[in-house]
Amino acid sequence: MSPNRKIAVILKGYPRLSETFIAQELLGLERAGHELVLVALRRPTDGKRHPVHDEIRADVHYLPEYLHEEPWRVLRAALRLMPKAGFWRALGPFLADLTRDPSRNRVRRFGQALVLVAEWPGAATWLHAHFIHTPASVTGYASIIAGVPWTCSAHAKDIWTSSNWELSGKLDRARWTVTCTRSGFEHLQSLTPEKSRVHLSYHGLDLDRFPVFGGDHSRRDGSDPADPVRIVSVGRAVAKKGYDILLKALSLLPADLNWRFDHIGAGELAGDLNKLATQLGLAERVRWKGALDQTDVLQHYRDSDIFALACRVAANGDRDGLPNVLVEASSQRLPCVSTSVSGVPELLTDYQNGLLVPPEDPRALALALERLVRDPDLRRRLGDTAERRVRAEFDHHSSVSQLIELFQNEWSKAS
């Protein structure tokens, strides 16, 4: 890599327990010799960190999360940049965006871009945004002000909750954009004439952190009250994860089945879900574990019998891409049941390496869960097939290599 190529990676927040796929990508880029500086729009809110976060060497720089909290920092940035031509070049696109989206959020992104360029951490010569919504807005404005090119990684919520006009503009201004599911890839390609600048790149998994499970999952079949089947799910307690649907499905399981459900993760709906579990008569069978680090999550995959995730399209259009937790669970031969939403069918094929049911259908989900609870042989077959596919097709080294090639192609053109 050319020694003067330093990438500033713009992130919504860092570090975040729910974004291990970003952290492992950052570490992969560093290990390949790329020098990074991380710029986050908000400070961490999680109480824990994954081990991968401690291995990333890049400095972390935080922009003002809200402009009114650091007004003098924003004002200094504006006064420093107003004499420069880049400021006035960026003002036109910003005002055009503000006309279509007259919101405080839009003003905030321009102010954050001013601070980013004025302080310019790490003397970076390239900008890369993770998420095509707010981080890409900041990155796009900063790119114009500084005269530095930018690229983007788009994921799920950021695609499906953004207006098409805004996505089109960003796709046209970025040198290239990668996204992690075929559904997202096809949608983004439909919004730009420069289709060759949109690339499909599955996140994959750092299989060194999820090594082959040498043990065996249990032969529990739900018949023993003293040894219930263990069902686990990992995910934020937010609408798109469908945990209300999953709880309703669990309440529909036959009374003769003995099971226990563990939920790992935090989120805005945690209290509501706890109340729902109580209303459904499930409180004694459900355990809310909260946010756990990757080591503890791995142990839960190995100790459990079934992984369940009831993905859905939320009312605001938000949805998962391909949830990394399904890939993680599959890597440990843990059979998964999920829904045919977004990128999930790109990993799971019904009755081949998992079970798929329609979204928003507690009864169908309950039938699939019952089938897995009663049939340990089916669980073993699905889990074995799932692991083979993940280890053959979802190694994160391939996605990191694809990113490196994209960066190097751009830099070769400029040299």
C-alpha cells in the first residue's frame, strides 16, 4: 500500500457490541497494512467491549454528537473553513439537501462535517463511511470541503430507512459502495446509472474467534422437566428483531414440551418484552441476560440446542440485512430457525441448513420450534450442514480482501 494512504473511517458510534462485523473488518484492514483513524458521531453507550476492539490500534476521534453541546468547537471549525473554497463548494449540496429534508439532523451532519475537516484527525487522504445514512452524510460533505475522495459501506437500516433521492445522490458521489446482502445490492443498483460502482460483499465471520466446536450438542427432546431444551437468541431488543413474535410463538408450544429461552442483548424494548413474557405466562422459562461480550456469547451457542430469531420489516421500513448472529450460531453447529426476510434466505435454506418461516407468524414459528425441540437428529443434521456452509462461504477474509482490492484499484488510478 502507498505509505501516504491513510483512511479515516466514519462510524455512527464506536465501539458498539452489536457491530462486531465492523470491528473485525477494521482489524482485517489493519492487519493487511492499512493505516486507519476512526471518527465516530457518538461516544460508546455499551458497558462492555469485545476482545476485537482491544486489538484495533487506530486512534479514535469523536465529533460533537449534538452541536449545541459543543457550540464553540463548531463555531471555530466554521470560522476556520469559511475562507476556503471547499466550504462554499459544499454549501450548495448541503442547502439542496436541507430543502428536501429541513431537519435539525441535516444541520447537525453539516456541522459535524465542518468539525471533521477543521480538526482532520490523522492527516487522512481517504474517507470511508460505515452506513449510508448519517455517517455518509457527514462523510459526503467533508469530502467536498476537504477535496478528499470517499467510499461507503451500506448495511440494512441505513438503506431501507433512507429516501431514494438521498441514496441516489450518495451513490453518485461516492467512488464506490459495498453492501452486505443481495436484496440491498439490487436496491442500490436500481438507484444509480453507475451500477458497476455498487458491490455485493458479505461480511463473513472471523472464524478464528469462532473455532470448530469439538463437543456435541445435547440430545434433549423436551421430555425431561429437569433438563429442558435450551433455546437462545442474540440481538438488540428493537422492533425489527421480532422478539414479541418469538415470545408469542414460545407461548404456543405444547404444554408437554420442556424448554428454556435465553435472550442476549440490550435495547429500547427490553422492558416491554419482559412485561410481555410475564403476560404470556413465560416469566419462569425466560432469562434476560443483557449485553454480553463475544466470549460469553460463544459459550451460549455451544451450550444451547436451538437458535431463534424472528426478523421482520419494522413499521418504519427498518430491517436486518443478514444478521451476523445467524452466521455465528451456524459456525457452532447450532441449528437456526428464522424468517424469510431480507438477507436471511441468503444464508439459510429451509430444511437444508436451518428452518425458515414467514415473518409475523407466531404459529408457523411455534411449529418450527416444536419440530426442532422434539427431533435432536434433525437439529444435528441442520447444524452440521450450516457449519459446513459458513466455513466454506462466509469467512471474513474474503470480504476484507475484496475491500482491499477496491481501495487499491482506486489508488492505482490516482498514481
